[in-house]
Amino acid sequence: MAKYLLLKHYRGAPAPVNDVPMDRWTPEEISAHIRYMNDFAARLEKTGEFVDGQALAPDGMWVRYDGEGRPPVTDGPFAETKDVIAGWMVIDVDSQERAVELAGELSAAPGAGGRPIHEWLEVRPFLAAPPNAEDSCH
């Protein structure tokens, strides 16, 4: 099994086919989208392929270390940036092909007018530890 991160973007990905921003959807369209996402996750829980997932707010901030005894430096909120992550899902699957298959299904979540969004999802494999990583520390 290999873990993959499926990233949903508010902005920064190529435009989806049904390119109507969520803030212009009706409450029913939003509910249908969320129901699709929850049903998708529940189905993957039954197959053992779902690990976790969350939706993210569009605002946030950058934070970095600024030296010993100093408070962290912040910059934000950054909702105006080019790329904003809308949410993520972690899956644990047998192959990259299965990760791509599931990302394709997730891309079909309904949007405006109840039609599939056909949004682009970023599929990123987890970085696996190199063989004998523990041995190289001794």
C-alpha cells in the first residue's frame, strides 16, 4: 500500500470544466457537493483506502522562525495569493493507477447546476523513508 495526498485547490490549478466559484452556488448545490465528498470518503473507509481528509478555509498565514527568543514572523492572511488549497484527502492504495482512478472520481463532485465540476486535483505520493534509514543513524 502507498499513501497519496489528493489536493483540492480554490485557485492555482487549471480551470475546471464547470468553473463557477463555490461562493456563487446555491445552498442546495453546496449540500450536494459536501454529500458527494462524504459518500466518497465513506466508500473508501469500507475498502480500507481512506486515511483522512479535511476542507480548509481560504484564509490563513505564512509563519517562519525568526531566531532564538524572538516570536515567529507571520505574513498573511494570504487569501489573495495565486494558489490556495481548498482541502485534502489522504488515501492508502495499492498503486499510483488506483490513486489516479480515485482522484478522477473525486473530480466529478457536483457543482453549479448539479453538474460535475471536473476539477483538477493534485495527486502527490507520500515520501517513503529510504531502506535502512534507521541503520544509517548508527
